Amino acid sequence: MTAPLSAAQTRQQAAALGFTEVGIIPAAPSPRLDAYLRWIEAGMHGAMGYLARPDRLARRRDLNVILPGVRSLIVVALNYATGAIPSSVLSDPRRGRISNYAWGADYHALMTPRLETLAAWLREQSGQEIASRVYVDTGAILERDHAQWAGLGFIGKNTLLIHPRRGSYLFLGEVLTTLPFDAYDAPGRETLCGTCARCLSACPTGAFPRPYVLDARRCISYLTIELKGAIPEELRPLLGNWVYGCDICQEVCPFTRKFSAPTGERAFWPLTVQRAAPPLAGLLALDAEGFRARFRDSAIWRIGRERLVRNACVAAGNSGLAEFAPALDHLARQDESGLVREHAAWALARLWA
């Protein structure tokens, strides 16, 4: 029988690898699995069909489907908050706005090797054959719920994990292992939001039908990143100048505003202001090669040139600036993507309305 490993030493090792927080819990389904299943049944996952796939649901119900014999789940958090960029720059209608988490290096590429190093350390320390699996925002597990269960924070009314002394600018990752530990962490508070509802009232698209429930179909992050087709016309004017993701429900949170501190991970910092708020003129002019050159090492890479230019068209249409009309007209007439052509035509009509 595999001997339990020291939880304290494991936390020290995770901290040495640069992780901000770490919690260790027995491998079990999320305590909020039923709420997730109701969310799926309500169709609030939108076009993210993979979330409702039977094989994915089976993994969420039983972590042994992911890793047979799994006994423990190590949950880590990594702060990605960076120094503030003036709001006058971020809200400039000539610029497209990018979510804070994508200002620097792709977090998947940074965190995954570290988790694999942690998994290798576990094998070495145990001196036995153990199995493990690592995830960084990629596995069929409800990682925010597991993180709360591991004591890394509470779930806010905006559905995000919020650390009471760090805020919510946190990337999450997991190591599933067949190794037992000599101690496990206790759950954190379920919520500390109290009567505060700033995140709910600040959402431009009304994406929260009630506290602790997000309708992804109205979320700016979903619309600009996950949605592969056309953005619903009635929602386009509400996107402002966001071209990749959205930070509004995090920015207004008192815990984030008061306690969030800049990360020590320099790779997450933007090299230039253009990584946080690139000029829309440049985005509208992107071709496939230009997109590759600018974003291949960024999380933005995953949405491709078509969706990014689609989003830039919407932002240009919302800008009210006639200077974007020639670029939009060119895209509406000649772009190879029908998706881009349609959004460019909409934006052009909005400018002339």
C-alpha cells in the first residue's frame, strides 16, 4: 500500500515552483455538481457543447474516469494581476481592449511544465509507482469549486474564485494523483460577498440572471472568445471596445480592488501597452501571417485571426469614429471570411447610422 506523502512538503515544493496558493483535498466530485448539471440543462453554456458531452459529464461525476485509482487532488493558484494601465488608454475608442489574463505569455505554456515537475517530484518522493494527470484550465473538472473546497478562496456572485486576501486574478491548475497525503485542507467559506452586488450591476450585457449564476450566452468573454459564429446583433453595441475577454466583474469587486497585488511572474506583464489595448486600425488590417506574428505566444492565439478581426469590427462600430470606415468597407467587400464581412458591414452601418 502506498504510504501517505507529507502535505506540508508538497505545499513547499509547489511554492518553490512559483505557485501563489496550493491546497490538497481527497479526490471527489465537486460539491456543486448538481448546480452545474442544472446550468447545462438550462442551456446557459451556449455553443460550448463540449461542456455537456456525456464523456465530460462522466469525468466530472467520477474523477476515476480521468485517472483510475485517483486518491488526491492538488489545486494550485497563480496570481496574474499586473500593474495598472490608465483607464484612459483602456477605454480609448481607437483601441481594442484585451482581458488582463492575456496581456502577457500564455498561462497554459507557463503553468503546465511546472505542474508536470510537481508530479515528477511526487513520484520521486513516494519512491513508488504512482500515476498522475495535470490540467491547466483544460480538464473536465469544476476547478473553481475544487479550489474553494481546497481552501483557496470563496465563490463570488460573479461565479469566480475570490481569494479574500488576493482577489480573483488567479489562474488555476490541478494535479490528480493516486498518492494519498498525511493531511488534507479544509474547505474555505462558500462566499463572503454579503449584500454586495457590484459585479452583477456592472455587467454591461446582464449576463447574471441571479447571484452565482452566469448565462454564458450573454457574457462578453464568451462572445469574444468561445463563440465561433456571429455575435448576436442586439449584444454587439454592449461590448464596447472589448476584443478579447472582459474584466469588468473582477475590476469592480471590493476584494480585488483592495487586495490584488501585482504578480511576480514577469511573463504575465505586457511588454507594451499594445498587448493590453492594441490600436483597432492594426487589428482591422491583420492578415493570417500578421496574426501569427503578433499572437502566436499569447492566449489570444486560440481564437484565430477570423474571430479577433470579427471582434475588432464590432469595437470599431461602437467607437463612433468615421476614421474606421475605409478599413471596414474593405473588409465588408473583400475579406475571405463571411463572418468578418458580415460584422464589418454591421459596423459600417452603425457608424453611418
